[in-house]
Amino acid sequence: MHKMSIDDLMTELDDARLTAKANGQASAMVSATMSKAKLLGVLDKTDSDHDHEPQPISIIVRTVDARKPELLA
């Protein structure tokens, strides 16, 4: 059984993209490019889940009045 490396897969996707370009198949070109990006980890699924919208956070600020030592605990 032949194991494929990432380099092997990238070469196949490059060939597929060039074939698609030669045949004027823009959709297939995009598909090959996106497959390469996924293979390389350029596209992170969690990013697309949130559509790059800011996520809410909670900030808790605790203050201590140093002039009243009895309140320090």
C-alpha cells in the first residue's frame, strides 16, 4: 500500500488546478485551491463558525480600599 504525503497531495491538487485552468473551469480551480488551503490548515473551521464577529467576554474588576485595612481579606 502506498502512503501519500502532503507533498504528493499538493502536487495532485496543483495538477488538477492547472488542468482546470487550461479548460476554463474556474469552479474546479477554486475547489483545488480551497482543498490546498484546508490541507495546509490555512482555513480554520472555528473561524468560519463565528464569521469573524466579536465574541462577548466578561470582565470582573475587584477593588480594595487600602485606607481601611479591616476590609482586606
